[in-house]
Amino acid sequence: MRTRQEQQLVTSKSERTAFMTVVGVLAATFVTAALVGSTTRVAAAHDGEDGNGGAYAIGLWGDVPYSPLQDTVGVPNLIADMNAQRLAFTVNDGDLKAGSSRCDNAVYARALEFFDSLEAPAMFTPGDNDWTDCDRPSAGAYSSRERLDYERQLFFSTPLSMGRSKLHQDVQATPLCLGVSGPVPCVENRRWMFERVVYATLNIQGSCNNLCDTAPDPDEFAARNQADIAWMREAFAVAKQRKAAAVMLISQADPGWDQSDGTRAPLRDPRTLAEANEALDGFKTFLLALREEVIAFRRPVVYVHGDSHYFRVDKPFQDALGRRLENFTRLETFGDNQANGNNDVQWVKVTVDPRTREVFSFQPQIVPANRTAVPAP
């Protein structure tokens, strides 16, 4: 009999073919709203509801490579380090390159090589450097929507993860986002359940969530923001239905949570969640909805993001009365530090044990081969 994890790791070519039949010509139109059928459940093959609930580890990373050294040395070293450890899966929280470097197809092809070289199932949520910032002249003056459509085609054409082992995911079908030719399914938003914990990715971006920078796109933002809020709420609904021990959400942007860190994120009133310049606030409505769900859920919630390139684990979320939401933890993954100009490429290992009170524990992983200041002991 196969183990629970073996049931989760799906490598069947026939399933991939069946999914492509449902999707149709995804690369050409992205217009079907029936992409994978209902998104109101977690598939029985991977819901983890009757798993043994034991501890396991996952790997989180993002915001690299930003230089040729990181591309040829840093990230391969990081992947080798992940592969040397027994991980249930990995998630990259976006930004496959520096924001002002070109968004040519070769960048995405290289990223796919990285993801598929990971032994464990590999998940990914796009970053602003990957698409919203691609309209910058230095990035090639691409259409941002077209670049996101290209990512949807390349990374998200099936309900399976990337990586050498595959994990089946639920895929958002509605509400629709906007692509270069009109409404499209937000296929980049994914959800899966592993041993009593619900995980979901959300396409939430830096650069004011596409409301600022070179060519703001309020229509694209409005559609995607509505979809993100719906997908986030559905993750909590599934978690309650399945009696999950915890929820982890992964996105790219650092939305800003309070008044504490204006050098790395928008400053906002922690009680009202309003930013000083509300016209450029692409996060408030999402944060208000998230706060409702976190309070109602009562169990541990971890929100993972990248964007500001500063590893930290803290509890910045407050309720409308200014009280700390103790069940909420923000984890920001490592990212390139351009001021250093070196091979600054690390990752975060999260141990998940649904039998424990806090469920998640965090350990930064300083890749031995990537050490630049203090040699490995």
C-alpha cells in the first residue's frame, strides 16, 4: 500500500493530458472559467484529513537571482542544499530577476529549469519583477499583462506543481483576472492541503500591486484583487471545513502592516489599515478581509512574502482596537541585498507539526557554499 505522501506525489502523464483537455488552448485565450471545475473543495487525494499528522519540513525562498553570480552559482547551490534535505515541498514567493533587468523569455525558461531541478514538489507565485515591472524601458518595455499571461502558460498550465516530484493543487477558476486579451482565469492562485495544514498562493504584487510604477493598471488590479480576496477567503473556508490545524498563505508583496518600517514597506495605520496615500494603496481591502478571517479562524496563520529582501519572523498584525493578533505570524524570506553586491542567496526551512500548539517553527538556512563573510565552521 502506498504511503500518504506517495499518494500526494502525482507524476502521471495522463493526468496532465486530461487537464490540458479541460483547459483547452490556455496559451491562446485563457477565457474558460471552468478550468478545473469546482474550487470549493480540496481534492481527496491530497487533503491530508486522515493523515498521521506528523511533522514535516518545507522550503521557502525568492527574490533571486539578481546577478550573473547568483544565477550561475548562488541559486544552484541553494537548490542543492534544499535537495540534500528531506522536504515535503518548496515554495518560491516571486521575483525571478532584478526589477530593471530584461523580461525576456530566457529568464522564465531559466527559472523553470531551477524549479524542475528541485527533488520535492516546487510551487511558485509570481513577483512584480516578473511582470508588473516589465513595462519599464530597462526591462524591455513589455506589456505587463502579456508577461503575466506568459507565466500562466509556462508555469501554471496544469494542476500539478513543478519539481521532479509533483503535487496536485486546486486552481482558482473564478472570479476572473485580466490578461492581455481580456478576462482570464487566475491559474497562478493555487491551494493544497498537506497533513492537516492548508496552503494557498496569492498573486499580490509589489509596486503598489500594479497601481504605481511605469504604467499603472487599475483595471487589472481591481479584477485580480477581487480574485485574491475570494481565494483567500476560500482557503479559510476549506480549512474550517477540513478542521485544519493551520493556514499558510504565500504571496510576493510586503503590503506594510503598521508604522514601524517605512524603509521597506508602505506605512499604514495598524487599526484602520489605511495607508497615507490611499490612491496608491493596493493592499488595504485585502488586509481588511484577511484580518477578519484570521480573527475568525483562531488557529495559527502564517503569511509568507518576499519583496523587501529582509529575513524576519514577527507578529505585526493588529485588530481595530490595536490589539495584537497572536495567532498571526509574518515570515519574510531572504532576498538579494543589492548593497552587498555578492552571492547573498539563502532560504528558510519551516518545520510543520500539526500536533503542536503553534504548528510552525522557523529556521534560516545559510547555504554553506554561499557564505561570503563568515566561512563555514
